[in-house]
Amino acid sequence: MDKNKSIDHQLRATWQAVAKMYNEQAAKHNSTMATAFALLNIDFTEGTPSTSLGPLMGMEPTSLSRLLKTMEDKGLICRTKNPNDGRSVIIKLTDFGKEMRKVSKGHVYQFNNKIREYITEKELDSFFKVTETINKLITDKLIYNNINNKAV
């Protein structure tokens, strides 16, 4: 199969380009795309329980712990006890974290607005429908449900 016609190749190549672009922008602020993504997933006013943050970001607990430690060291977040459950922690944005969240949000808006200058609403609707279908097929484990375990 021609790699340019392979769905997974196009998804991977596009995501790698987007990730590289976001990391280049984040580096200008002494940050990373992962940090920016975390800032965007932490509730601006109330904070977010640490146990909810991993699933929101699709991160494993170990990776998330390292990221949160780095963010805390940089003064972007602070941890407070969860008043509803003393066993868990709420991750809250510091003033600096809120400022950097606004910067991250601005980059996301800029990216989306620029793409919308070149892609019609109809094309975007199709794109979202396709990605939604791919995600559902994967989530529902319908891609490899009847495979015979032989090499393709």
C-alpha cells in the first residue's frame, strides 16, 4: 500500500507535524506541548483532581507525576488537599500558571483559526466525522476483532 494512501500514516505524519509545531511554540516560553496541554486541562478557577487529569490527557500516572512535578517546580501549579476526599489532591493553577494557560490557549486558537481559513466547514465536518468513526472503531475494538493471527 502506498504510504500516502495509508490512513494511519497520514494520521501519524500530521500529528507529528502538529506536535513539532506546538513544541516549537512552547519552547519560546521555556515550556513543552505536554505542559501546555496540562495547563489547558486544569480547571481555571476550581482546579482539577489529580486522578481526573491523567484520563483527560490520556497519560499514564508515572508520566503525569513527572509532568506535574516539573510544573510545580516552575511555579505553574500548586497541589491542595481535596476537601471532599482527603486521600486525593486538587491541582490548581498559580497566577503564573493562569498566565501561561492563556498563552497556550492563544496558540491553540491561532492554529484553529488559520486552518479554518483554508478548510471549509463542510470539509471540517467530514474530518471530524472520519476521526470520530476511527476512534469509535478502535475504542469498540472492531479493527482486529476477527483476525486469524497470521502475518498480513
